[in-house]
Amino acid sequence: MLTEQAARLYRNAGLFAYGFARGKLRGDPVYRATLERGLLLGRSRILDLGCGQGLLSAWLRAAAANFENGGWPPGWPPAPRPRSTRGIELMDREVARARRALGAGCEISQGDIRTADFGSADAVVIFDVLQYLGEEEQIRVLRRVRAALPAHGLLLLRVSDTGGGMRFRYGQWIDKVVMLCRAHTLVDLHCRSVSQWREVLGECGFDVQAAPMSEGTRFANVLLIAHAK
């Protein structure tokens, strides 16, 4: 099973890292969607901003191995085979877990996505991160993402939709609890509606499609699939 193959990489990183990877990859529909919809297919250089313990890198590594071994789900497009998958993560504990799990080939660095050098990429992934930045900071990051991408480059941005009613409010509560546990501080969250995100991304140089991305959960998450103009 693909989830188990990816989570198994974290056994050397400790029980918490393994349990978190197993639960997150099994329960969060965005990881399956990246493969089932072929969203990252043909993207050679992938940059994961706010990557945590490197789950996307582990997921893509396991997918490539699974596809190579002939165990790929029928009807899915081929597994993406990026030349590089880089990550930037603020919390050094998460970076340490990623490096222990992914080994010598791990390209995850400690840094703040507001100031870190993005270099160049063909696809940028930001899952559940921008709400922790102020609204102006969000825009600055998105403009820097656009500058790192070529024309028709891809941004996958997963956000919580303020139009999601109780599901949105539940997600807000969970986010605050998680940050309290991880960083031992309460944080203000800065979210937008899908239409507001579309407007911001358009101003930053992207064409946008939106796809619901909370199947099987209690959240109001949406995946914004944005292509650089």
C-alpha cells in the first residue's frame, strides 16, 4: 500500500514522525489527488514551501517506487518522476525529522518562506501554510513564487475557505491547537474565501482553478490549481 510505503520511511525518525506520516497520508485527500489527477506529472523541479517533515517528498519517492514495481492503481496516470523535490521549513525539529527519514538525498532546508531563496522551480506546493502569514506577507510570498516559476509553471495552494461555515470554523480551531502544540504559542490566522484567493492569485500572475479538497474530513479545504501566465 502506497501510504505504508511512504510512512515506513519515517520509522528511523521516531514513533511520532512515523505515526504522524501514517495518519496524515492516509487521511488527507490532497496527497492522493496529486497522483490520481496527475497534477505534478512532467514537473522536473518541485519546491514544497512549509514542508513540515517532508511528507510530499516521501510520498513522491514511494509513488515512483510503487509505479516502477508494477503496483500502480489502474486508471491513474504515471507517477511523477521529478529530478528534484526541495522543501523549506521554518521549524528545525521538523527539518531534523525529514532528514532522518529521507536520508542523504533529502533536499529540505530550514528557513522562513517569507525571506528564503526559492531558486527556480517548475512547480511550487503550499499546503495549509499561508494562513499563518499576514495578508500582505501572503501576497509577497505569492509574487516571489511567481518569479520562481516559468510561464505555465504550476502552483498548488491548499487553503481553508472562509465561506465553509462550521467546517471552516472547526478547521480554524484545529489549526490553532496544532500550532499551540508545535510552537507553544497562539497564532492569528489569516484566511480568505475562494473568490478572494482567486482575485489575489490573478493579481500575482496566475490563472486559477479550484477543487474541493476535504473529502472524508470535517474541514472546508480547497485546492487552488494555479498556472503562471
